[in-house]
Amino acid sequence: MEENNQNELWFTRQSGLVSGPHPKGLIRSFLLLGRLGLDDEISQDRENWRRIGAFPELIPEELHDLDTSETQQRLLQARLREDERLRERRRSGPVPPEVQDMRVGERRQPEPGMVVRHRQRRLEWLARSRASLDTAMRGPLPWLGAGAAILAAVILMAGSMDRVEPGSAPDCHLPASPEVDWSYCRMTGLDLRGADLRSANLRNTDFLGARLEGARLSEADLSYADLRRTRLDDATLHGAVLTGATLQAAVLTGADLARADLSYVNLIGADLTEARLAGAILDRAIWTDGRTCTTGSVGTCD
């Protein structure tokens, strides 16, 4: 096992639940954000499990020596940076008022309160600063007004430090639609039969036991998604990316998986009766009978 290989993949186990495989960088991100702990277990073969804390190369530097206020502040800053980095990858947009109360799902793991508060304050600050700047620029002395608006925005940001912590990120509340961003959301057991999720961002989404029969998922990103016991009968997954997804005991009868990326997926116990796999990438996939497909397998598990 090459400890310095950034592309190595790991399975994680929390309270007996296995997920993955996840790339090394994502494990480090989850540790920083508190979604994984050092006592959670990790494995590359799903047989030999050890504490994450036993692998120093996976532990971010900011998690070491947290016995001083200075090192704790450094960890908080690292969490904020990591949270911003992950958020920038997600296609986010304003949530229409009519769907604000549609609680479709929630975050898979609670985030540290300071991280959530930082995100909300940043959005509030940006909105208020833009409004103040627009008002100032309409005045008789626009440039003087703009300077005053910027100063006011800084004061507003400082004054928001004691605001109440907001709820979950809004992306998980959005209804099913093409290109929706449900990454890291919990959608367990939902009835999504026939849903149009083409080109959706569903990375690490928890669909455990969900109903997705006939769903349109072509070109969707389902990397590392939890699809155990999910019904995907006749679903369209043409060109979808399912790298590292868990499909144990999933039902995929008649599903269109042509040219889908199924590398490193776990298909143990899955039903692939009449599923279309032409051009599907099966590099190192774990087949229905437990054997591992060879690198370069396309369409069939060699």
C-alpha cells in the first residue's frame, strides 16, 4: 500500500455502516469538517479495519495538538476554508420562496456550528453590502457613498457574530429537477419514481432504500453515492458517473447503464437482469458475486 498515493481509495465504517470507497483527499476533508472522527474505522479491502487515527498521512495537520486556543483557532480557520472550497464546487443558486419549506432531505452529517454560522454570515454580508452599495451609488456623491457603504457592510458583518445558527443548507430542499445539486444530502427511502435528475450533482448522496424506478439519471454524477437496496428498475443511467458508489442489493433490472462509469462500484447482490452495460467502465468494480473486475473491463466483468 503506497501511503503517499493521493489516488488511493478507502472504505469508512461508522457505527457499523460502511461507505465508500472515498479518495484520500475526501477523507481528509471529512476529518476537517467533523464528518468523520479519528475513532471511525477505515479499510482498503473491507476486511481489515483500523482506526483512522492509526494513519497519520490521512490526518490534517490542523487536527494535531488541539490543547491551546491558538491551535483551535487554526483548526476553525481550516474548517472554514475547506467548507468554502467544497461549497464553490457545488452549483448553488437562490432558493425560490415556494420551496423553502419543502424539506426533501437534510445533510448526511451535522456540520460544526461555527462552519454553518460562517457560511450564513458570509451570505448575509454579501447581500447587505450589495444593497448598501446600490443605495449609495444612486446618491448625489456616489463615490463617497460607496466608501460609506463598504464601511457599513464591515460593521454589519461584525455585528452578526451573535446571530442564531441557521438550519440545513438549502440545496437538499430543492425538488427533483435536471442539474439539481443534492450532493451529500440524505434522501433515504424517498419515492422518486420517474424523477428527472439528468446531469444532477448527486455525489455522496444517501439514497438507501429509495424508489428510483424509471428515473432519468443520464449524465448524473453519483460518485460515492449510497444506493444500497435502491430500486432502479428501468432507470436511465446512460453516461452517468458512479465511481465508488455502493449498489449492494440494488435492483437494476432493465436499467440503461450504457457508457456509465462504474469503476470501483460495489454490486454485491445487485440484480442486473436485462441491464444494458454496453461501453460501461467496470475498472476494479466488485461484481454481484463478490469478484473484482480487472482494470480495463468494459461492458462485462473480466
